[in-house]
Amino acid sequence: LALVAWPLALTVAVLLRRRYPLLLLALLFFLVGHSMESTVIPLEMVYEHRNYLPGMLVCLAIAAAIVLPASRSKRLSVWYPVAGVMTILCLLLLIRVHAWSDELTLSRTNLAQHPESSRSNYFHANALLRHYRRGDERGLTEKEKSEALLLSRHYFERMYQTNNRDVAALVMLFYLDAAYFTGLREQVDWLAQIDELLATRRLQASDWNALQVLFELLAEGDKVASEERVLALLDQLSERYPGAERVLRYRYQYLRAMNAGPEALLPLLQQAQALSPGAGWIYPALLREQARGQDVLVRAEYGRRWLANDPKRYRVNQIR
């Protein structure tokens, strides 16, 4: 429908450009404004702010279409259509403010509008999980907390069903089952599915964030997954992304949680420093491991490198 409507609207605007020049200007301004940041790929939810600037002249054209005929009429005051438009806009604003009133309401509204979107299911599931975690401060009963947790898992599972190649869905299901649903009759090996997916999926920014959560959970010990499985997962990531400093970070955090000594951790940190000298997490970790080894001169050298890569001292508060 849009493919027919836009050429038709532009054709009409061009034909009427001498009589209504503002119409053509508004349509062209709208299209050019969107061309700078939009493509044929659908945008994610709650991105209506992209319409603000391109829509300015469209709003001006609509205002002109309402006000100019009324201003020429002797029977109709120009304030009547203006008041009507303002009333409609206020009602729309009220509806939008209600949708944005809290995280749960916003995510529920987006889910109702986009039930098949994996993103909308993720945001609602995440909002429910946070609602559960803050249950005590929000005065929730045990029943309400249990319902929030069960619904959170339900929507994470719906997210997985909508897009079974989304790393975040698998990670959150693994986390929930390991932390809260250990007594399920049919336990799914989510870690095996993550392992299988990572072998073929090209990771995006959201996937890396999900993996950060995953390895923080795996660092809790053998009660979550065996060390052999975790190291195999890290080896697979290292093989696919040999230049990724964050993979070394995951390995360092995991091995440190497993009480590995400086002799195992320092080579990882030095490799990470060589790959990404400006990464802020590396130098505090190097100093920490050197402190365990009691090498004062080397600690001083790494402290110097840290400050050299942080000239504005953004991370100086990490010094202990």
C-alpha cells in the first residue's frame, strides 16, 4: 500500500506545486529527513523520535490546511479547528504518557502491538524479571512475585520460539532454569543449544552482551556447568574470534572465579593488552595479578601504562 501511496502523493504534490508549494516541500523534507537514517529494513520499536525532525513540515502543512480555509470563512472562527486539533493531540499525548508511565506498561503495550517480535517479547520478559527482583521494595506478595517470574520465563521462551537463533533468548532461559527452575520435570540443555548456535551465528552487539551475562553465571562453579564444558565453549569463541579482546575477558573472569593463579591469568591479560591497549578493565586486572605475585616493579610499569591509556583519568577511581 505504501509503495502505491507515496508515488501517488508525490505526483499530486508536483502537479499542485504552484498552487500549494508547501505540500511538495513538506513531503520532500519528510522523505529526505528519513533517508539519512532509515532503510528498507524495519526499525525497532519505540524509535518514533526519528519522525520528529522530518515531520515538522508535514505538521506545518496540516496546520495550514486547517487554519487557512477557516481564516477565510466569515462563519467559522479559526480557533474552533485549532481547539479541535489541540484536543486530539492532548488525548494522544495522554495515551502515550500512560504507555510510558512504567517499564511494565510500556513493554506490555509494545508486546500487544508486536506479538511476533522477538524484541518485544524480550523487553517484556526482562521487565517482568526486574519486577520480580524488586518485589519486596514494591510490596508484592509471594504469589505476585511467582507470577512475574513464571511469566518472565514464558515470554523468554516465546522469544526463543519467535527467533531460535537469538543468543539472548537462550542465555536467559539457561539463567532462569539454573537459578530459579531447577526442579522442572523436563530440563532442556540450553547450554548445548548455545554451543551449537555459536558455531554458526555471526555475533552482534546484543549477542556479546548476552554472553557477558552467561559467563558471569558460569563463573559460579560446577553447580551450573562443568569446567570442561565452559572451557570448550571459550575455545570455540577464541577460534572463531581470535582478535576479540572480550573473549579473553570472559576466560579471565571465569578462570579467576575458579581460583586460577597468576601464572595462568597473566598471559591472558598480556594478550588482551596487546589486542586492545585502551581497554579499561585490563590494567586493574594486571595490577591485581601482579600484586598476588608481589612484583613491585612490574606493577609500577602496568600502572604507568594504565594512566597513559587513560589521560583524562576516567578510571582512576578503580585504583585501590
